Amino acid sequence: MVLEATMICIDNSEWMRNGDYSPSRFQAQADAINLICGAKTQSNPENTVGVLTMAGKGVRVLVTPTSDLGKILACLHGLDFGCEMNLTAGIQVAQLALKHRQNKKQKQRIIVFAGSPITYEKKTLEAIGRKLKKNSVALDVVDFGESDDGKAEKLETLVAAVNNNDNSHIVHVSPGPNALSDVLISTPIFSGDGEGGSGFAAAAAAASAGGVSGFDFGVDPNLDPELALALRISMEEERARQEAAAKKAAEEASKEEKGGEQASSSRDTTMSEAVNTSAVIADDKRQNLTDVEAALLEQALAMSMDGAKSSSVDMIDADMSDATAEDPELAYALKMSVQESAGDSSTHSGMSKVLEDQSFVSSVLNSLPGVDPNDPSLKDFLASLQDQSETQQKRKEDSPEKDGDK
Amino acid sequence: MSCLHDHSCEDHNCSADWSLHTHIDLSKVSALNEAVAGSVKSVFKPWNRRLDTSEGFLESNDGDPELLVFIPFTSDVKIKSISVVGGSGGTSPSKMRAFINRDGIDFSDAQNMQPVQEWDLNENLQGLLEYQTRYSRFQGVGNLTLHFPDNFGGDTTQIYYIGLKGEATQLKRDVVATIVYEITPNPSDHKTRADAGSLAHVE
């Protein structure tokens, strides 16, 4: 938001008829100037911009520094091309125009579009640069169009002579598919000294490039606020839906873990993958350890203990995970039916032995994300596990029916 | 501390004399052709710190000894004399030209305009020399511009201290900042605290 008076020096020499920048060099220059004027006046309403031409019959000031954008744009029409550009005279006249600006508080800046070849010596340019620096005038140079050897160097020395604390810049634009204005938008010429017109620049970039640069959804909230709002809301809804799905997957993964404590390598890998994904997802859900989750954990553990073969429990876990996520009663009913159909005692006893190993269980629980091993309900449950496993083993010998309720 | 004047310092306090620096609007002080932007502010300090360069000093760009210093004041002042401490090795300024109450002077203006007063300076490394002004011309100074066109042969010009001696009035030179014109003014809208206690009031 720096307060600035800017003079733009246009090159309207014969070299501007060339078409290597579409549609013609001159047109590309005019577009770039339009954008610059807009950016300057937007970054600070008290900024003023003026325009002069360097070629033609002689250096001519078209508009003295003004904040009226319409005047500036109007004067760019109907410009005719002329002989050769007079760089030194152009800069001196620009300096004079800035000296007589109305608001002396504005900083002075000159922007030069140098399209034709430079015939001056480096020394002359350096002297001009030093004079500008002495009067604290900043200079930006856009080097485009002709590029005979030495032109880039000469302009670099000019800008280096003026540069005071990084206030002057030079941009070399080579001919190509990109429009001159697009290339300039990303340069410091547009963004002021790192502040100011970047918002405008982003909007202009989005508009002209038709791309997604600078805005979330490729739509400028300034231009179309309702569309931008609608896009943002739908994005958030989608995100919420994905989070819910991910949460379900995490619970499913945690149930699978408890169900499959046998050292089966394939299952281990899948489990680890599931744990990884659930770990990633559940990282921000660490605070969301709810009672529901603890209850589900207990249910899962009970199921794996009392239930049939672990594999069938796994499958049923997978089938029932969706249901259990939503309806704990339904889960309980399903669990009961599963337990009744169970019959394999060997695996069960193996499982129970594994589960009896308190340290193993606690280590597994510790490795699970989202589980707080110090949760008192969990500790109670683990303690009861011991008793339950003993009683269940006794019951197993008596009858196949089990009570898996916890 | 002894101030090396040929009088005894119990009579007056040298620091207090050179106190106009407190009336300088430091945020708006600016200089042209300074090597480091903003270094001109370090030049205005109390007299007893005039040789202290810990906060930097004002130096011109390489190869160009000209300096232009713009000093606005917070209220109108009357300037009796000016003291300038320069650098050694030929970097002290050799001439000083002063302009009063002019905004936005740059080098071409300064070189062409007739100054209010100009002095030939000597090297003043200890800050003991002071240059008197034609007091009648320096009454009611809102801002002062000092132009140092040349030095004693050095590559750059260095200034460590600029001291101003004089009086500050309480007047401000700037006129009204904002004026609101009313077609039908109503005095009751403009009650001040002073009016609140007065006997007379207008309906």
C-alpha cells in the first residue's frame, strides 16, 4: 500500500509492429499497461499514474500523473507508431513530470517498456541511473521485443545504478506463447515492493489465465460471490463426508486388529496398512475418544474372545462394521448370533490364552491410535477379561453357549 | 562536562541551548542522496551526544558529495544558529545553503533557487563551531531545508550531527486539516466543555 506516483514510458517505435508477441508487440504492451494501471490504483487509491510515449515525433506526455483510470485507458487508443525510441529523453521527461506531481508525499517511480534496441553507451545509462537514485526515483524496466547483444546488459546496469534497497526491478520477457501481461503479473513490478497489488494481480491472473491460480475454486469471490460460496460449501460437505468415511474405516481397522491377533503375515500387513491409514486419519481424532469408541472396543474384544474362528469373526467384523458403527444394539444382536454359531474351541482357547497375556493385550492396545491405555473403563475391562476367560473356559467344557455380553 | 567554550559552564547549560532538536518532527525528516535510507534521522540528537555515532550517521552516495536534508518542525521555531559536525578526511561539507518553508525541494531546485542564507563551513570535528543566522529571516520556520553542495575533497560527505539553537513558539504553521461547511449551523451541535458551564447559550 505504498503511496506512489508512477510514470509509464511507452515504446511506440517502428519495432512495435512485430507480431512475435500476440497479437502485436504494441498491443501486448498496451494490455500490460492497462493491468499495471489497475494494479497501482487498486493497491492505494491515492496512487497516480501517468503515461508518456518515447518514440514518434518526440517524447510526449499523454497523461500527467492522475488517479483517473479512464483517462489513462482512453489515451492508449489511437497511438501511432514512429521512428525510434529515445530512452534518455523519455526518462528525463518522466522525471520532470514526477517532480511536478501534486502530492509531494508520493514516492516516484518510472516504468519503462524497452522494446527497441538500445543505442546508448553503458556509461550514459549509468549516469542517468545515478541521477535517478540521487533524486530517490525508482525504476522498473520491461525488456522485451528486440534483443540484440548488449541490450540486456545495458538495461541491467541501468537498473543496478538506480537500485536503492531493492526498489527497482528489471524483467526480461522473451517472445513466446505467454502474453506479456501474464508474465508480468508474477513479477515484482506488479506486486509493488512485495505488497499492495498482489490481490489484484491474483485476480487478474485468474481472470486472464482462466486457471486456478490464487483462488480456491478458480472463481474470484469479488466477481461472483455466490458461486464462490456455493463451491466452498459443497467442498466442505464433501470433506465432511470423506472424514466420516475415513472414521468408519479407522474403526473397522481397529476391530480387525483385535480380531486377528494370530501371527498371520498377510493379515499382519493388511492390519499394519489399516493401522497406518487409521493412524493418519485418527491423528486429529485423538481428542475424539468417545465412550462409543470404548464401548465398541470392548465389544470387539469380547467378540474375538468368545466368538468362533478368528477368520469368521474377521469377516463378520468387516460385514458388521458399517452396521456397528451406526447401531450398537444391532451389533449386539449380531454378535450374539455369531457366538451361537461358533464351535471351534481350539482356536478360541488359543485366542483366549493370547488374550490372557495381559502384557500382550496392553501392548496391542498401546499401539492402537485413539486408544488411551489409562482409560479406567478399559482397565476394568482388561481385569474382567481375566476372570471372564477362566469362567468361559469352564463354560466351554459345559456347553457351547456363551455369554459374551460386557 | 567541560564544553570548551571560553566561558564558564555554570552560567548556562550548553545542552539546553541546543534543544531545538526536540521540536523536530523526526518521522518526516528526509534526505536526498543519502546512501542508507533513513540514516538522516540519526543526525538529530542532544548536544552532548553529538559525537556519538553508535546509531549511524548521514553519508551521501559514493562519488557524489551533495546532500539535501529536509527538516520539518512540530511547531514554528526561530533559529538563532546552526552547528554541523562533519566527518574527517575531507568528508565534511564545505558549504551550506538554507531554505525555509518550502516543501519538496530537490537538487535541481536547490541549485537554481536563491537560498535564504548560505555559509562557508569549516571542518568542525568536535562540534564547537556554530554559524549564526540572520535572525530576522528565520522567524516562524515551519520546515528547514539544508543543502550541502560540496565537501572538502572526500569521496562522500559525512555528517554526524546537525544542531539548531533557537526558540520554539507554540504556534503551528499548518492551517486547518479538515473543514466541514454547514449550510445551517446549529451551535448546540458544537458544544465544547467550555460552553457547558457558561451562563449564556443559544437555542
